[in-house]
Amino acid sequence: MKYPIYLFAALLLIACGGNPSEEADIPEVTESQESMTKGPDIVGKEMSYEADSVTMKGYLAYDADLSGPRPGVIVVHEWWGHNEHSRNVADKLAEEGYVAFALDMYGDGKTAAHPQDAMAFSGAVMSNFEGAKERFAAAMEVLQADEHCDKDEIAAVGYCFGGGIVLNMARQGVDLDAVATLHGSIGPIEPATPGSVKGRILVMNGADDPFVSAEAIDSFKSEMEAAGVDYEFVNYEGAIHAFTNPAATAKGEEFELPLAYNADADSLSWLKLGDFLEETFAGK
């Protein structure tokens, strides 16, 4: 099957990232009324904050029954934008005992209904490298400022476009204890160098994803090993792009794209992510 050329162009773009300025001010944050989400213990908050001269709309989730600060996890959305997928991930992470912040990379919480819109939104972010860094840094500061979060224990998880974002943030020295990517881009904006990556890296990939070639995987592994990074690369057999998103199959059929939900890969990758985060923070 031939897929639209714009999809290949967009997914071959490498999500950008960098080191948030240590002198950046904590962005002004506006919280909405608290709303209960997946259960009586999980609290979700709509968060508005400023970054790159744009109002961003994120979502913070935590377990209200837990006391004391706990590790925080930034969740970076797919190229579709800040939608239910990334918010659901934040809720699930909160159920596991983390404070999770599903950030907004596009501004105003906007989402894409069509791949061409997604390409435009993601392309605009990646064409402004400094702005993208500022947006990630602002989200990280919002999470660290929350009273439930241990600001010294921070990880990031990204999906598709978001996977490229978090991976490149790690490459360029952002102070993250752990970074996990799921069906994300793996090519570098700038390759990792010895000492540049501060924490552990976990890449979870669909073995049949047409957007991640064997050559790209070999190059990624060589890069990580040359830089001395503590990393793991996991391929899920039979899975293609967007395997964790239950809405992916319908999107793939609607737009004739190689996207599909894979329940087995989704379940296995979630268990793998949980173990990865637990091991990371237990070892600190």
C-alpha cells in the first residue's frame, strides 16, 4: 500500500529539544477547578501556563490519598496534540503513585483532526528550536513546582512526536532521571556525547513500524553505546506505529496510514514502563 507523502515527511522530522535554562523563571500557572478522573483517589487539574509567548494548556494528575512528595513524570503527546491519549497516560501514571503532567507542545491545547494539520503543528514546533526548548522547560517547571512532586526526581515519557521530543531532550543534557519513548522517532537533532545524557533511556518500538528502519535502529544503538548511555531498546513483534493508542486503528483506516492499536504490545510496554520507572527511582 502507498501512503500519503506528507505522512512520511512529517514522521521523518526529528522532534527537537535542549537544555532548559537554569535561570528561567517558573511560569505563571492558572489552575482550573479540580476534577476527579479515573477513581476516587485520582485528582486531575487543567493547568494553563505561559511558554514561548504562548498560552499552554496541560493536565496534571496525582493520587490525593498519598502523602509527601513523589517522583514526577512529564508526558509528551503524539503529533495529534494534547488529546485524551496523553491525558489518560497521566491518569494511569498517577494511579501508579507518580505526579504526572501531560504537557502541551502546540499551544492553547490544540489538537489535529487531520494528518496535514498534525504535520503543520509539529513542523511549526520543530522549526523553532529555541521555542520548543522553552515549552518543554516551562512544563518541567510547572511539574516541579507542584507540592506533590519531588522536584529532584523527574522522568519523561513521549509518544510518536513526543518520543522524539523527550529523547532529544535527554541527548542534550536536560536533567531527567529517566526517559522512555513509545513508537517515537529515534534520530538525533544532535547526537549524544559522553556525559550528555543524565539518566536512563528506554525505547519501545513496534518491530513492524515502517517509519523506524533497521538502519536507524543500528545507528541509534551505536550512538548510545559510543556515548556510554544506560539504555535499552525493545521491539514488539507484530506492532506498527501508534501501537499504544486505542484510537490509532480508526485513524489508520480513515486516512490510509500505517497506524494500528496493538493490545498485546500496549500491555507489555506499559508493564515495561512501570518496571523501568520503579527501578530508576528506587535506585536514587
